[in-house]
Amino acid sequence: MKVTDYSQIAEVYDRNQFRLEEVKVDTDLENYIQNNPKSSYSFLDLACGTGIYLDHQYHSFKGFNIDWHGLDASQAMLKEAEDKVENVAFEKGLAESMPYEDESFNVITNNYAFHHFVGKEKVLDEIHRVLKRDGVYKLHNIDIYGMKNWWIYHYFPSALLEDYKRFWRKEVIFRELSQRGFDVRIDCTYQMENIKIADYLGHVENRDISVLTLIDDEEYNQGLYWMKQDLERSPEKKVTNDFSELICIARKK
């Protein structure tokens, strides 16, 4: 399995406007707090990247006593996060071997990153170890098995093969978490629509989408060429795109 080198894209990562626009108040964190009243909470964003999610949640939950933490394997990404977010304890480390004591956190979130972990089974062991009893692990990701017509795969066919190597099916996620003593619920949302290719060209040129860093340069350049050719022939060119998101909520028994 190939791994994205985030030191190469850290400086351009936040230029993807979709990443900024899609971050909302985490209603699952909100529900946890409402249903589990405590004097204080300890929260970890696992694979926190440049801190986009943490920055939004920190400002959204200022009225609560929350001890915020962020862990990431990339020092370059953490540098971006530290420049952006205050009052968060950032650590460089691997999800497979977290630098935290047992039962340290009430909530662990993991946004669009689980597919990057090489030792996924070990990561789940570690999540179970550092999560408090009745604590919640939230995994939020795309479900590639429900979106074979994603626009990325349309122009870069081998990207789908790379993603098959990186992503677990939802049935596997459910089984592995259940076997570790979690109560698990998985919800998937799906949408199909026609999208304008012109709206996505900049993201390809930025090459900040992780799977585009894993395909070889020849295919990347060929796919970019095809996109530009399509737009040259028809500036309003659209393709049918499907997209599926997965949210898994796992409560430690």
C-alpha cells in the first residue's frame, strides 16, 4: 500500500476550498456532550492534519470545558495546524502507537484519514486503549465502494485501484470495531449529480487530493490533459458524479 507524503502538500492543503466549506459544527460531539454531562471533557482529533476541523470545533464549543488534542504523523501538517489553532495540544506520532496514557479521552474523531493508516488493526487497538469507558470514537470518511463513478476515477482510472488497497469496506469496519468491544453504528449518505468539470480543475492542478499523489506522474499528467481538453471543447462540460460518505459511531463498552 502506497502512502501519501504530506510534507509535499502541507503548504497547499488548505487551498482546497471544499475542505474549508464542508466543516460544520460536529453534531455528534454536541450530542455526546448533551447526553454525557461532565465537568470537563478530553477530546482527540486523530490524524488532525492542518487543524481545519479542530479550529472550527474549538470556536463552536467554547462554552464547554474541553481539553483539546491533535495527533498527526506529519510535522509539516502540524506546523500548519499550530499556526492556525490556539489552545490545542498537538503531538507528532503514529496512530498505531499513540503517545497517550490508557483511557485518556472521552471522544476521538478521525476525519477522512483512516485509509491512510498502514496498520489499521493496531490503530483500532490503540483507539480502544486510550478511549475512556463509554467514550466515543467517530470515523468519518468517504465510502469508495459506493462511488465508483467519482469524478476522480473518471479521469484517473488507476486511482480506484489504489483506493481499493487503502480503504476497508464498511462491513470490515463494523466487524473489527465490534470484535474489540464497541457498540457500532454506521450511516452512509449517497448522492448522484452532474458536476461541472471546470469547478474541479484547480483541485487537480493543486494535486492535494491524496490519491492523486499515489498514481504515477504519467497518468496524472494524462488525466489533467483530458480534463483540459474536455473544457476546451466545452467550457460547460459536465460529468455524472456519485459520492458516498460514511459516518461510524463506536462507543466503548
